[in-house]
Amino acid sequence: MELTFKLNKTADFVFDYLTDMQKFVLVHPVIYQIDHTGSNAYLVHEKLKFGFIPFSFTYPITVKKNIIDKIVIIRATVFGLTKIEMKFELSLENGFTVVKESIQFKSPFPIKSVMRSIFNTQHKQLFKNIDTISI
């Protein structure tokens, strides 16, 4: 799955919000807490709504960053079965920061179409939230 976002913030600013998990939690639409568990490891607390029913769960992630090339890779394992890798590549185009996001899902369940819809909605909001932060 490929997504692209154009932001009116510097690449350094966006990179900081993607790699500092205390900042990331402030702008993510469904993650409400992130606990640091190791050098680049975290435990994410997330709440989704299925209809009117809220559903909370936690899962481990790792965050790998390349500050020079402005690349962030976040790997998650949800419910011990579904593996998700999100790669964010930041670049400058015409005065805007462009975020090219590649998302890969590996799961024994047929959830790709549902996951695509969820990620598309959540990450549109995530980058909108980053873009509207007052500096």
C-alpha cells in the first residue's frame, strides 16, 4: 500500500514527529499512549471504534530512523500474528515536505482491505494533525 502526503512543514519538523514517540502520540488519531521499552522499542496503546463499540489493545513496535536520508521505518506486531511495516520517506518538493509512505501487511487473516481503509483514514488525519501544529 502506497500513500503520499504533502505538508507545509519542514522535513526536520515532520521527521521529529514521526520519530519522537511522545510527539507522535500527540498527533495520532487513535494512539493514546506509547511506553518506551528499549532502545528503539515501544509498547503502543490504541483504541479503535467498530461502529459504536470501542476496542482497546496494545502491541509492540520498533522505530528505525535515518536522519540524513529522512527515512523512518516502524514495525509492529499486532495480536502476535499480524506484522505491519510502515516506511516513511521524506523529501522536499516546491517548498513542501512530501511524505511517501509504504505499508506492508503480513497476516494469516484476510484483513488487507480492512487494514488499508483504516490506515488510509488514520494517516490522512495523522499528517493533517502534524501539518496544523503551530510552530
